[in-house]
Amino acid sequence: MITDLRSDTVTKPTPAMRRAMAEAEVGDDVYGEDPTVNRLERRAAEILGKEAALFVPTGTMANTIGVKLNTSHGQEVICESRCHVLNYELSMMAWFSGCLARPVFAGDGILRWEQIRREIRPLGPHWAPTGLIEIENTHNMAGGTVYPLETLREIREGAHGLGLKVHMDGARVFNAAEYLNVPVSRIAAEADTVSFCLSKGLGAPVGSLIVGTAGQMERGRLYRKRLGGGMRQAGVLAAAGLIALEEHPARLAADHLHARLLAEALARIPGIQVDPAKVQTNIVIFDVSGTGLAPAEFSRKLKERGVLMNGISATQMRLVTHSDVDRGMAEQAAAVVAEVAAAVAA
Ligand code: TLP
């Protein structure tokens, strides 16, 4: 058996999802006639506390539309240096929206208003004006870190005070809500548009949503079509998404527990560095340089023993817990990491 901790994107649809997909009522969503997609969009808007939602194939498309809705060509988007929109979306911000990223580093991935404020550029003879603040919650490459509500409020108030919008890449915003123990709508209220993924911790096979005002989502539909995201009888996907959205947030606590257990076990392994106290959600980033192995080599040795984890830098690896990994598998994976580290030391 393989324990796949490369990402929470790897989950397989549950039997209930497969049944719902097989039985889904469908129509042509490009005409707005897919009842299951419409239901998913209605429920997503309600749960996130926004006027409207738009179902899209991927988180990348949701963010692309989010940036486009809130900017115009030639503007800058302030974002954290390691964020997904800048590093893992094939420069879509530039390609589709004609914007430049203005990256700002925060060790824990969490931007503070004071940092953002210093980077805001007015219209002037030399500068591209700031168009948007983009925040990633939870922050993937900082290790699943969560924005405190107070920090989000300061960013929203500061940005709105200057006439700027806030887009939240909330691919894992339900993990953030679980960590803060608040309804996800409390978090979404602090951003103008929020993207989130059904296909990560929530366990759906495909799909993301973007939420915002009804007017924004109406324009968003056109951008989605331009991007090739008009999916026709997409109710088969939305049916699995509805189960993910309604039922799976409740099980994220287990993923967080397993991530914490893994981090604690890893911290005891000589040569591995990680601070379990910093693990807030389902992502653990750990340094393997002390073992004498590079992440790619470490990853290969883990794979030989049935455990999948990827390197994310010259020294660090990432593991992500999800619904297809139970406590026993998490414990077993930690034992395999210990075994590889010990084999190298010997
Ligand atoms: N993240 C993937 C990889 O692309 C890195 C992963 O395995 O974590 N925002 C955030 C914060 C993400 O982590 C991801 C995917 C996306 C957006 C994009 O989602 P998709 O893959 O659906 O385009």
C-alpha cells in the first residue's frame, strides 16, 4: 500500500461522491442550465457569506479570475514572495491580467498591513500603481499557516481605505476556519473575492470556486469562458463538490491532528529539523539537510518503501495530510522516514 503525502490534491472520490456523480442531474452550464452546478454555486455563496459564486475547474483558474476582476492592465499585485499565484501559476497574473507581482517576504507567510502599506505605489511618473492585495490563507509554502482574523481585518480596512481590493487565495480556507474554529464566512468577510478548492482537503476529485459580488461573478463567467473553462454538463463534478462542501469541512480536524503527529515524530529523528508547534493545519515542511541526503534522494528512498513526499527546495520537503491518510498510515509514514534517515546515518 502506498501512503501518498505529496499533496491533499491526491484524494480519490469517496463511494458517496461516485454515487452522487453517477446520479447527478445535469444541463448545459454555459447556458446556466446545470441544476447541480447552480446548487453548488448557491451553497458556496451562502457558506462563504458572499452574493455569488462561480464553479471553475481549478484553483489556478479561480485565482486568475480573481486577479483579473480586481485589477486593470499595468498594475501591481502585492503578494507574499512564496505565494501560489506568483510561483506556481505560470505567470497568469502577467499573461491574463497584465499585472506585475510585487512580492513581499514574510517568514510565516502571513503579511501584515504595515509591510503591505510600505509597498503601495501611487500613480506617478515611474511606477506601476498598486491594484490589488493578494493573500494566501492558509499559506502553502510557509507550511499551512493561518491568517489571524485581526490581521485580515487590518489588511481589509487599510486596503479599502486606499481604494484597493483584497483577493484571498483560500485554496485551503476551510483548513484555516477549522484552525481558528470560526465559520468560514468570518474569514471570507475580510476579502473582496475568495477562491477555494474542493479538490484539496475537502476531497472532491475536481473543482474550485470563486466567490464575490453578483456583478463580479457575472464578469467572472466571461473570463472563465475565455480561459476555456465553460464545462457544459459539469453537474457530474459539482455533485461530488457538494458533498465535499457540505460534509468534509467537519473532517479536516483529523488531518490537522495527523499533521501534528507526523511533525512530532519527525522532530525526534536525528538529522531532521521541524518545529511541531508551528504546524497549524495539514501541511508540514521539514528540513532534511542534516541527514546528508538531498530532498530528491530522500524522496526516492521513501518511495521505495511506499511513502510519497516531495522536495520543495534544496533542503526542505513537504508532506500534506488528507482524507485518504488515516492515523495508522501517518504513524507508519513517520516510521519510514526514521528508517531512511537511520539507514543513511549507518
Ligand atoms: N497547490 C498544489 C501545487 O500547485 C503546489 C499543491 O500540491 O499544494 N492556491 C494554492 C494555495 C495552492 O496550494 C494550489 C495548488 C492552488 C492555488 C492551485 O490549485 P489547482 O492545482 O487546482 O490549480
